[in-house]
Amino acid sequence: MPATTAEAARAPSLQAENVSKAFVSGNQRTQVLDGLSLSIEAGELTLISGPSGCGKSTLLAVLSGLQKVDGGRVCALGSELGQLDLRALERFRLQHTGFVFQGFNLFPALSAFEQVELPLNHMGLSRDEARYRAQQSLEEVGLAHRMRLRPSELSGGEKQRVAIARALAKRPELLFADEPTSALDAANGQVIIDILHRIARTHGTTVLCVSHDPRLVVHADRVLAMEDGRILSDRRSEAPATDSHGNPS
């Protein structure tokens, strides 16, 4: 029987079932993910935490379709990623996902506005729609007054906000953030956490963040602690998350 609307609404946006992943270098084989299973809900900021080398960035890569699993299955928005060919996978990522990385990944010669507008042109949007979304997203992250500046004229926190706006302008159902605050000081890191949490709440986006930054733990709706390729604990926030001023975010 087809799923009802209510059942579809409750379905996890991301699922991993008994996923395994290993890397081979010469004669050495390193098991990075070991029979891992989890479900991620929409409208939440989910944090994957753990020490360096525990497999959290690899988990982010397989959940987003950037890497294939050795065993098990990954489903995103109802599609099993392992069943998609390369072109279909690229199209899925373009249409449904946004990425934010530790290193910002901005083009030195482009203004903040141009950085955000560029991927929208590849999505087949009209020029007017792309420009509207780019401006709207930069306004949402508080950079309307800085949109004509290039990366060299922006602070680290502003660069990361441009990167978030670039992802947000695509209106993705899935937003992946890999160590988004590790290159930032405490104040700028807090701003980034607040923005990511607000995106999850106001847009209903599935925001999955990988970090060993302890500042993120108290602001996440859910914290998955990893070690040696497995989920050790799964904790949900008991109190509503707040922004840096103590207001609900």
C-alpha cells in the first residue's frame, strides 16, 4: 500500500542501515564505518560528534552520496543512493543538498553575491529568480550590506556565512556541514551555530553537522556520539535550543 501523507511526513529524511566502509592503503585495511545504522529527521539540527578519526566525516560523505558504502544501504529523501548512477547522483546532490565546509570553498575573484548566485545558474533557474534567491539568502545570514565584497575583504565568520547562504539559496531539503566552526573564534562560531539551527527550524531542513567543537553540543536538537566507526550514544536536547542572546532559535 502507498504511504499516507502522515506516514510520509514522519519518514526519516536520511537513513543508514548496517553501513560499512573501509579504506585500503597498500596492505593495510582500515575499517572506518562498522555496521552503522541511524535515522535522521527533518527540521532538526543533528550533530555527529567524536574524536578525530572516529569516522564522522566519512559518515557525512556516505549520507550525502559523496562516497559509496562497501555494505549496507543509505536512503536520502526516499531514494537509495547506492542504486543511482553517477549522473543521477550528481543531479540529486544539485537539486536536494547543500554543503558547508571548514575551509569555506569560496572563489577569490567573486563577490559574496556572485558566490551565492553561481550554483543557482546550474540549476536552470531564471536570472531574475537566481538573483532574488541570492539576495534573500545573504539577507537571511545578515550579510546584505557586505554582498559586493570579495573573500579577501571578509572576516572568517563572514566567509562562512557566505558559504551557508550559497547552500541555503538552493533551498535544499538536506544541508550538510563538516566542521563549520573549527576555523572560527568563539563569537563567530556561535553565530554560525545559531544560523544553522534557525535554518532547520524555519525551513524544515534536515541539517546534519559533523564537529568535535563542544560549543555545538548544547545547541543541537540531537547529538550522536561516534567512536571507532559506530554510534556510541544518541541524545536529544531536553530544553529548547537558544541563540547567543538566550532567545529560542
